[in-house]
Amino acid sequence: MSLNINLDPKANIPRDQAFPKYVIDRPGKVIFVGHHLSTASHFRCIVRNISLYGADLDVSPNLTMPKNFFLEILGIHDEIGCTVIRREAEHVVVGFNMLLAPEFLHHVIRRGFEDA
């Protein structure tokens, strides 16, 4: 599976839709960023899709979503800095604070097949 991306910078496409998305449907955690970057509180989510740029999450529609947070995907021991792009009820689209390395994204996608 190749993750090479060739984007036309002149194309009028929102950044969260410009990168190919991969379905992973994995549990995750939204980790609040507190005082001095502490990460004491969190809540669960489902990571539906992921790309180099961001992810689609499902969360409880009753929870207040912080604008900035860390995302941890089950089985991946790294926390990814995120910013909310938009939210519609339980569906949240987030952008990563830095593009993911293609090798890391490949690891996340492959990990889903190993656990299945």
C-alpha cells in the first residue's frame, strides 16, 4: 500500500478532504490538555477514519469537546496533538497539529489488521 501523496496546491479542496482517508474503526482516548500540559482527564472515542492530516472521531454527543487535545489510539503508544475542525452531534473531524509521517500512518493502519 503506497502512501505517496501528490496534491495540486491550486485545487480548492479543504485540507481535511485533500488526503486519502483510511478506515480503522479503533477505540481511542481524547486526552484533555491541562495546566502545564498535564493530561489528567480523558474520555473514550472511536477513531473511524485517519489520514496524514487528521481523523474522524465518534464521541458521546453529551460531552463538551475541547478545541485542542491529544488523541491516543488503542494499541499505539503515541499521543497525537489535535485541533477540532468541526463537530456535528457525535461526529468530530479533527486536524493533527503536524502531518503524520507516512510510516507512522502505515503502522496505525497495519496495526488494525493485526488486532482483527
